[in-house]
Amino acid sequence: MRPIDPYSYHCGVMDSFCEIVGAGVKPMALSHPFASPEERAEYREYAAKMAGQYGVLLAEEDSLPVTPLFPADACEGVYVFLFIGSQAVQERYRALRDRTAELRRTGQYDLQSRLEAARELGRLLGYTPEAVERMIASNLEA
């Protein structure tokens, strides 16, 4: 089998995610995480081209909400692109991100708040409720 270089792989994933968000299959999708803003910037032109081609909004995120939907280390210190189907979805995402950050900052991010945030993030990403609960259970056990 012919090897696939990382740049081409990431571009293919972004193309696919833009297509499914643009088709309404998912409200929003995340790119794979990048280790730095500079690494993410190497893909910016391609991400913008794909977002434009499929009619989705593109945003850059440096602080994903830390919820039990994903392992914490998958959210902290990573840089991603968001591919977003509508302004309303973008507003819901920003509200979730900001609410989660404020609860963490004030020490009020209890288990119930974390679970609610995980479920909302899962809905925004178009995951089924069953998949969300499975992912939460897996990450709470870790």
C-alpha cells in the first residue's frame, strides 16, 4: 500500500467533514487537533477553500470545551478548525465554550455541568445520544 503523507491525510479529512456538514448530516465537525497555531496555519488556506466550496462556516479554536465527551488531553492545548453548518450552530457552540470556561474558572464545573456540556457538544457534533453516552462512560472510567 502506498503511504499517505500527513498533509494530504488532514486535507482529505477536512474535505470530508466539510462535505457532510454542508449536506446537513452533522451540524458541526472538528478537524484533527494540531499541536500549535503554526501547524494549524499550514492548513488554513485549504480549510478555507473547502469551507467555501461546501458553504460552511470556518472557525479556528484554541480552547475546546473540556467535557467527558473526549479525554481532557484531547481538548487542552490543541488547536483545531471548526466546520460549522450555520450561524445558529456557531452561536450555540460559543455559548457552550464560554459557559464551560466560566464554570471551570469559578470552580463550579461539577459532574452534572460536565455531563450537560458533554451532551450538548455531542449534539453539536451530530453524534447519536447512544454514542454520546458510550463516549462519556468511557472517558469517566479513564
